Amino acid sequence: MEETASLVELRQIVADAKREGKKVGFVPTMGALHEGHISLIRAATNDCQFIVTSIFVNPTQFSPDEDLDKYPRPKEQDLKACSDAGVDLVYLPTPASVYPEGYATYVDVEGISQLWEGKHRPTHFRGVTTVVTKLFNSVLPDVAYFGQKDYQQQLVIRRMVADLDMPVEIKTCPTIREPDGLAMSSRNQYLSDTERQTALALQRALQHANEQLTSGNRDLNAIQAEMTSILQHDDSVAIDYAVVVDPDTLQLLKKPQAKMVALIAARVGSTRLIDNMIIEITSI
Ligand code: AMP
């Protein structure tokens, strides 16, 4: 496995792989890699012959009051995990190289970026779409892999790729969970043991919505209220949103439909967690 912080070197190495006829798969990450990230790398190794992973804690997707400085950066551990998972090249750019003095260009996906996560983190998606655009322009991948864990993020990226005619295929991979159901996240390591238990309420609330809808409950208002009350069972949980929405537009629904997605964002203590579940019903 090779690693580089240099854009010039990255481009050379990827160009060499392409010249050999290899399909290039790309997994962008912020590091502190866990099985969720590794599952994306595995998906890439199934489809592609040359795998690039980027590790970059992107400052533009954090607001000033968020955890940019304390975000975990276990570089050696991450490099080993990449190597073990079959990554060919790790790209580790620095903030100063991605956003040099005078940097002024941002990519903004309207509409869908302003909902849910966008309401609570108003500059977040603009930072994500900007860095992903730059990374796509740097790596020039054939396929890029994102997690369903960040459901809205992958939708925003799909919108951007379609709107801007970016020549890359987007694949979304299932959420990887701990054995007890907690969605894996680099931020889980901020949780105390007690908070870690409390955090299971997110998964419980999603499962409740799924059970209710699949067993024929059509009262979305009641179901969303129950999700809220499951989350609020512990007073260390502060909910940003707990809703059932259309899987493509993320708009609230008046009534259940064949395919829906339940979205939750909540703080447990000072750690903000998100999770979601796609819910499909047959009788509507
Ligand atoms: P991050 O390092 O948090 O920016 O995440 C990098 C990529 O890994 C994103 O596409 C995430 O959606 C994905 N990811 C994060 N956690 C998980 C998980 N538990 N399961 C699957 N994918 C994940």
C-alpha cells in the first residue's frame, strides 16, 4: 500500500493504475476508521482493481462550535486498517493544501441540503460537497462509496453528481452496527459507558417505527411522537429531529407509503449522533 499527501503524486499513481486498465474505487473518510469504513473499502475491492481511500478531517464541514479540534486522528492505526483491508493508496492531504490562502470556491446543493442535518448544521453540507468535489477532481475515481449511515449526505452527493455531470458512479453501502445495534461512528468513542447505553435509544426508536409501520399502523404523527418519547426516556438525550420522511425528497409524509426512511439526530450528553432506517411496507 502506498500513501501520499501530495496531489501531484496522487494523480500520477492513479493515472498509472488507469493506464493498466484498472477500475478505480474511492472511499473518502475522516479517519478514525471502524468496521463501517472498512465495509466501504471491502465493497470497493469487490468492484474495482485499484482502491483509494482519503483520510481528511475536513474543516469546512465543521461549524466553529463543533468538534474539529478534538476529532480523533489515530493515523498509524488507520493506515494499518487500510492496508489490511486491501487499500492500494491512501491520500492524506493537509488542510492548507486543500484550502490554501485565498481559497474562495464552494459547492452548494440547494433544497435537500437545507433540510434536517442542514437545519441543525447550516454550513455542513456545503463543506461536504465542496471537499468531495475536490477529492473527486483529485482522484478521478470510477466509483465512490458512501455509507447509508449518513443517509442525507449520500442523497446530497448523488444530487451533486447528477447536477454537475460528474463522471463517477455513487454506491451506498449498508450501515454497520455494533452487536447491540448502535450504528458505528468515529464519534461513539466520545460516549461514556452510561451514555453508550443511553445511545441505544436511537436504534430502539427506529425499530419501533419500523415495527409499527410494517404491522399496519398508519398514524405517522403518533409513531413520530413515540420515537420522541423513546429517545426522551433518558434526560441526557436532546433530540434534533426524529421523523419519518420520503426517501428521495426527505419531505415529511402525510401518510405511510411503500418506501420511507426514519431519520434521527440527537445529542447524548455532548455527543451528537445520527442514525436512520429504511422502512418498506407492502400493504398501504
Ligand atoms: P466519516 O469518516 O464519518 O466521514 O465517514 C466516511 C464514510 O463512511 C461515509 O460515507 C460514511 O457514511 C461511512 N460510514 C460511517 N459510519 C458508517 C457505518 N456505521 N456503516 C457504514 N458506513 C459508515
